[in-house]
Amino acid sequence: MRLAGLISQPSVLFKLGSSLERLDKQWILNFTENKLYIIVLNSTLHTRVKVWTGIEIEAMFSSYLVQSIAGNRIWIQLVGEHLTRALKSSQSSQHVSMKLTKKGGLPVLSLVINNQTKSGKYVQLVQDIPVRVLPPIIAEELNEPSLPIPNLVIQLPQLHNLRRMYDRIKHISNNLTIFGNSNGNLNFTMITETLTSQIEFNNLNVSDSINNHPTKVCVDTRDFGKFIQTYLIDPTKIICYFFSDHGLKLETFLDYSMEGNSPVITVTYYIPLKQD
């Protein structure tokens, strides 16, 4: 088993990690030949949001090697905060080398960061992140949720508008009702014994690949707030899939490629229906 690479976009990986930190401490990183997946399977008393992040290898690494008997795939589990803390010290670095190795007989993901001081000298910093290498028999069960055909697919407004809306209503109630229709209308509603708050967005793009139907779902306000954290990575587009019996799938696209031809990072949030 071999895993090594030269991270060419450490600042992007840091921002991405920062947006996922509040979801759960434990992350699973799946290294494949073409993509790096970051999986957060949160299930606590406060949130049941699940996140799958897919990163094109060529967009994040200038050199890269993964080899294993499991079809050149390696799964590791680590504490997300440890990774973002290590990457925070690489903000002024042009690249960071990464290697899966052992220290003291225990597996670690070793990051070697070369920073330049104000005087022009180079300082090398080594960050060893403890990891657990998952066996393929366990890792193969880490599949994205299987969902039926959505009732409605609609493109969300710009995230800064959603964030402004969320900041206005987040303390009203833990129940957030979201309604959308094929006319491109999207309505956020909160109802309490003394107050009804509604915010509506209009003229949004609706997918023509399915038969869209007016759909309403109720989710936990705090779960939706976890998704709002993606503002840290400045997404270029967000597609919302409505499932009347399941909740929401929010597919966030980011483009950090030099050419700008296609999204090279996708962050997909699965937000379940609110439980009574």
C-alpha cells in the first residue's frame, strides 16, 4: 500500500475542511486514482446531515500516487480538525507534500510544509496526523444514500443571499419548511405560536430533465445551517433536489481550475426530514 502526493492547492483544501468541521469530528478520506473523496457521516442528537465531497486529483495535486490491492483505493479515518489545523499552517506555502506512513508503528498522514519567512528563508514544518486505515470490507459499505427520482430539482439563489436569509430566521424555530415549484419559486417558512416568517425567492432555474412537481419538506433549521457553512468555499452553483419522503439533497459545485472549464469539486449534502 502506497499513498503520496504533492498538494498544489492547500489553501482550497483548508477552506473546504473548515466548512466541514462543524459537522462531525470523524472524517473518512477515500483516495482513488482519479478522485479524493471526503465523507462525513454525522449522526448525533443535533444533526443527521451526511456529506460526500469529490475532488478531482489533477485539481488538487501536482503529483500523486495511490497503490493498493483494493483496486488502488485507500480509505483512512481521521479527526477533521487535525487535518485543517495542519493545513492552516500552509496558507503561505506553494505546495505541501503528503504521505501515508508509520511513526512509532502507528499509521499517520504526514504533511511536509515548506514556508518562506519575511527574510526569505525557508522553514520546513512536519505535521503528522494520526489515522486509521480502514479495511476494504468495511469501506465498501460507505456508499452515498440511494434515493428515488426527485420530486423537484431547482437551482438555489446565490449563497450569500441564502446566508443572509438564514441569519434572519435561524433563532425563530428549529422547524424550517421549504416549498418549491416548477415556476422557479422557493419559499422558506417558519411558524411558531406567535409568529409566522416567510422569505421567498423567485425566477430560479428549474431542471427540465424530470417532471417537476410542487414539493414541500420540513427540515431541522440547524441541519440547514450546516449546509450554509459552504459559504467559506464560495460555490459557483448549488442544485437542490426535493424528495417528499426523504428530505433534501444539496449539490454544491466549485470551480478552482485554472481554465474554468468545469467544476472540479463537488460537495453534496444530504439533509433528512425533520423528526418530531
